[in-house]
Amino acid sequence: MSVNVRRMACTPEQVFDVLADPWVYPTWVVGASRLRAADDRYPAVGSRLHHSIGVWPLVLNDETRVDEWDPPRRMVLEAKTRPFGTERVIIDVKPRGGGCIVRIEEHPHTGLVTRLPGVIADALLHVRNAEALRRLEWTARGRAAQ
């Protein structure tokens, strides 16, 4: 399990504005190269994003499912990232002053990542999720400025 926390200069509502928009998913999720489609009900529980990971010509199509949606506090996803497996991603947001604290927790659930020693998997996920939180903040702040 990997946990990252970031203090952001945006509100929880601004963060959830980004999380609710499937078309900006590849801007903040490290490794996602494009969004192919999103269920009409997104981000309702059970809805899915159909995305690709990788860089052309090594692109794989996958999907992410919403398991919990409680704006502006919490979102839980099951992300498929073949060939690596699936991960459970928990995003918790708490207001703090004029901004917020965002915590992302990622648990390898199935596949190759579960076979890596925990220390190695956690280190890889930690670096990736630190960048994802940085991108999430930039996207939220940029949208709010418009």
C-alpha cells in the first residue's frame, strides 16, 4: 500500500470538479495517455472510464470503475492497468484553511504488482502518486482560474 498526502491551494469542491470530469483524467493520472470513452453516468458508483495507458505504439486499452463517490470528501476507484493488474485507489479530501488536504492511497489488488516486494511496489506507487497529486492540484487551480 502506498499513501501520499498533499496540501493544495484549492478547495475540495475544485478538486472534485476535476475528479468528476472524465475527459481530464489523462491530465492528472500518471501513465494514462488518453480517454477513449466514459459511461454517461460517470462518476456514479459502478460507472467506468475507458482509457489507454502507455505511449504509442505501446498503448494498452483499459478501464477504471468508480466504487464510491462522495463529493467533496471521498472517491474510490478500481483501476485496471494491464499487464500489471488492478489497484484500489482511495482519494480523501479535507478542507484546510482556504485550500485542502488530499490523501491518495493505492493498494495493488491483482496481477504482477502484487508479486513485487511491498517496499518496491510502495516506492514506485509513491513516486507516481506524488506526481498525480501535483497534476491534480494544477488542473483544479487552472480550471478555477478560468
